[in-house]
Amino acid sequence: MAPHSDFDEDEDIDFSDLREQHEVRLDEGLDTFVVVDGCPVVSEDQKPKLIKFLCKKLGEVGKTKPDAVFMPVNEKTKMTEGYAFVEYETPEQALAACKSLNGIPLDRKHTISINKLTDIEHFGREGRIKDEYVPPTIEPFAEGEHLRSWLSDINSRDQFVMYRGENVGVYWNRKKDTPEADVDRMGWTESFVQWSPQGTYLTSVHGQGVQLWGGPTWKRIMRFAHPFVNLVDFSPCERYIVTWSNRPIAIPENPPPNFPLTADEDGKSFIIWDIKTGNLLRSFAAIDNPDEDLIEVTRKKVSWPVFKWSADDNYVARVIPGNSIQVYEAPSMVLLGKKAIKIDGVVDFEWSPHAPVANPKKPEPEQLLCFWTPEMNNQTARVTLMSIPGKAVIRTRNLVNVSDCKLHWQSTGKYLCVKVDRHTKTKKSTYTSLEFFRVKEKNIPMEIIELKQVVINFAWEPLGDRFVFITADDAVPGAAVAPKMSVHFYAPEKLKLGLGEFTPVRTVEKKNSNAIYWCPRGRFVLVATVHSQQSFDLDFWDCDFEGEKVKPDSKQSGKDVAANLMLMNTGEHYGLTDVEWDPTGRYVATSTSMWKHAMENGYHLWDFRGHLLREEHLDKFKQFLWRPRPPTMLPIAQQKSIRKNLREYSRQFDEEDLFESEAANKEVVEARMRQLDEWRAWRERVEAEVRIQRVEYGAVEEEPEEAEEDRVVEEIVEEVVEEREEEIV
């Protein structure tokens, strides 16, 4: 037997806790360091100036100093290596530098890249960096589906999506006929569906995030992970998407493999994504350090969308109520000028919908942004136009006795209407004034329309110069009947050299209407009553009626306005909750959603003149959304030529419609004839079987009497409807 040794017992002792305690941790103490790559290569004499300039650039997100910058120098060339190690005071500042300053231009020739030093040590220690360079494998190109294939439909039909019950379907519009399903799936979404602004993607919303679908086969294009997402918003050019959840994101302590979100998203509510790559660009908390006192002054919450995009997708901004407007550059998501635009008391803002065009004199065109501030600190309320990225104030309007403001841009950015709700000095009553900025004219002149009532709805004509608004009469205290509404139509005065002041065309009083829906192409407008239990009116108006000129209601005689208003038709839709024009402006759908109304859910389809084409009641109907179309690619000259020869095109379309209706009738007749032939063949077969059975049972057949052959007699009846005698002189 071998002698016993104390060393044998030591082999069974577990030293893992001691190894873990005394293990060298390279990450500790290095989380305040960042590596700045892409720096200019300079001599040792120029190195101090470069470090000073670099500290000034990096000091925008945290505190650092020249002593905290280590910039290696090549021993042979005596020149810097083009990178530097920089130490910040806190790890949070280092992380902010990686997020905000990575990829920014240092000068015209150099763009810096910033990474955390701990990341480099981490990846290097795990052996993820190979000693020899291996070129990445390039996968062969695989052609994807055409995401706008629906535009090549031979009949130029439009599509719409319907969400009813658990099913979501995309259908082709067939006017009076039952729509043709392009795709219909059960459980396609868990919350709602939404089209992208140009109709390229269909969005489905789930508990795990958002998915985009498209192409002829409706396959999944992209998905974005955002737990418990509530709302979705696209940029106008469909480059980016914003997701929001009312529950801040909670990252688990031990996330599963391939978990899409990182610790940087912990506690955030908003995420901005790149649609083509699916990359997460930046996440945001609900409000970053708001000023509570100033927020109380605004007394309101900003409605969705919180992040608003410029017309060309180059900028996205949000308001910090009462404090500032944060404008971020896309896709870097870096604050414009590295700081927010400080505006005391700011409540809301809107971008101009017009995308400016670059020219040689201004390679970076200026965007227009409008915001308003309330009365506070002995200052009047103000509406301000500002250019971006220059941040220059273009125009300011002072206002008094202001309760609230709404900003309404015309679709081409030609006009801006500020709906100002004012209160009297006693604050016992309110009224509205409409303040118009003529943005495209020299010095941006102002025009004001003073009203005695409160405006509850306002809408510009798309691509036009006219507008409609609805005012509410004063409510009688204790009255059981809701106050009546008045619908006001306005158009500019016609002048020899252009358009003049806005002039009233007509006022329709004692109405129950509360909503305005313009045709996407202008000219036609639907004034409706929605979300009402007593009234369900639909009024279809034509603002360019091709008939006898109707005199406007303007008290100033002699004015010729750019409109000829005519009520084309009226209708009703019980329980009306939503109205949707198709992108061509030929059809409009009115619907009753179970989300807002419990009875008679479904939709009605009308033409632009107000004629009911079809009516369909659907159980558990939720949504009806027309598929948007992208902007036309035809040049302006060709568009004008089409409008000029529209009557010739209309004849061709009328012939196609007639041929289609005749073909449909022919199909019905042929189907009935097939059924009749089948019935006659079945009858002859049964009669033959009966005769055979009678012979088998010994029954004597009676000889049939001679009968005349069946003849088809066609009789033409003439009826005199009206007789009229005229004397010809």
C-alpha cells in the first residue's frame, strides 16, 4: 500500500473561486478610454496643435484634455500613426463619444472612427481577430422580387388592405364587382396593419416587433425587434422607420444568443431603424431631462408622431416640451451642430412638406421648420419659421390671448396656416383666427382671417390654393342637442398677375359635419360626420364645377374667385368612423370599424361624385386602407399634355369599361346556358332510365300525342312615352 501524501488531497480542492478573484481583468479601468482612428498624419511639431483640435472636437460630449490623449509616433518616419487613445472622465462620456461622434468629418479630407478600447481588448482576447487577413466571402447576387410590381397591372387597378376578424387580405379594386383577393392570410398581424407612405411595404405589428411585407408573393422583407411595440411611423421617402412602445425596453441579465437589442437600449421607448439594412440607428428614452416648470406651462402632450421627418429624409426632429427642439441628421443620428436648438416654452413644430432642390449656389438646400411658443414671462406667443441646417429665423409672428395653436402646411409648402385659438380678456369665451404665411412670396407676407366662432377642423386642398374649415356655434348650457356646425369654403381671388387674397366662396350653415377629406388630386372634397350617434351625413363637393358660374358669398362685390362650387351628391353611412380616398381620387371608401363602433361593421365604396358603387357588411371588420402610390416619374410637360388631352383618354377608358361590362354580362349568360344544357342532359338521361325500368316491369307505354314543335316567339312591343308638337317657323 502506497504511503499517504498531503499533496494527493490537494488535487481534489476546488480553486476556481480564487482564480476568479485574482484573474487579471483587462477591461477594468479601461472603460473610460476610446480609440480615435482616421486622424491626419502629421509631424511631431504639428502634433500638439492636432491634439488640441481633437480635444475641442471630442469635448462636445464629455470632458477630456491634451494630457489624456496619447498619439503614437512612428520611430522611422517621425510622423503620427493616424490614430490616438483618448481618456474621458466617466465611462458614460466615452460611450456617448462612440455614439455621437463616430463617423463625423474632422476636416474636408478626414473622417474619424471612434470605438471603445474595452471592445478592442474583448474581441482580441477571445481570438476573434485572426493573425492573417482573410478576404470576406462575397455571396452571389440573388435578384429579389419587384417591390412595386402592383403598379404594372394592365388595368392600372388600385389595391387596398382589409383587416377583419383574424384575417388580413390585400384586394384589387373592381369598382361595383366583388374585389379580387391578391392575398389573404389568417393571423398576419396581432395589432393592426399599416402601409408605408409610398405603398412599397405592408406593416404588421406583433408582440415581438414589426415586420415588413411586399412583392408579388408577399414575402417578409424585413423585421425589427421591439418588444410590446405600439405605434409605427415611416419617413416620407421610406428610408427609415420609427417604433414606439409605452413599456420601456428591459434587457435581461443573461440575454439568449442572437438577442437583437443591446444594453444601450435598456430603458428606451423609441427606436429608429434603417429599412434597407435593418440596422438599429439609435434608441431614445421618452424625454431626456425635461424642464418640469416649462412643461407645466405648455399643459399639453405632443401627439404622434413624436419624431417628425423632413421631406427629403435628411433630418428627424422631436420637441422637448418647454425646452428645445432636437434635430438629428440621418443616417448618423447625430445632433445637428452637436446640440439641441434651445427654445424656451416651445410646444410643437412641423416641417415643410416641400423638399428643396439643391443648386450650385446652395449645395446643401435649406429646409423650413415652423414652431410656436405660448405666452410666458411677459412675452407674447410667437410663431417662427426657421431654416435648417442654418438655424436662421426667417419670419416671426407675435400673437396675444392665445389658448392653443395648430400648424397646417399646404402640401407643396406654398402656404402655412396657423390656426390660433384665442380667449377673451375675461377668458369666458374663445374664438379662432387663421394666420396665413405666404411662404413662396417675397418677405413672406401675412394674411389674417378673423372669426367669431371656434374652428374645429381645417384642411388645405392638396396641390392647390383653396381650403375648407368647420366652425362650431356657441354651445347652450344644459341643452340636449349638440351645437350646429358651419362649413366654410375659401379660395384666392383671381388677378391678372396671379392670385390675390383668400375670399369666402360659400358658407353652409346648420350642419352636423365635423370632418374634411380632400381628394388626393384636389378639386373634390368630402365633408362628413364621423364618430356620431345621431348624424351620418356625407356631402360630396366639386370646387371646379364645369357649369354655370355660381356667385360667391363674398360681401365684396366684383371679386372673381378661383373656384366654382357645387354640391354633387349627398349620402349616409350609419356608424361612420373612417374615410379613405384612393390615390387616384376616383373612389372613396367609408367604413365602420369594430374598434370604434359595435354595430353594422363594414365598408361602402363610392365614386368621387357620391354615387354608391357597392356596400359590404363584414363581421368583426377593423380596417380598410388604400395602398398609396409613389410620386409620378413623368416630367411636368408630359403631365400637362395628359391633362390637356384628358377627354381623349376618357373616351378610351369609357370603351374599356363598356367592354368589361359586356364581357361580364357575356360570362353570366354563358354560365346560365351551361347550367341549362347540363339540366337538359340530366333530364334526358333520367327519362331514358325511366323508360328502361317501365319495360323491365312490363308497363305498357302510351303513345304520345303528336305535339307541335317548340317554337321561340319574339314579340316587339312599342310604347309611346311622350308626344310633342313643335311649330317650325
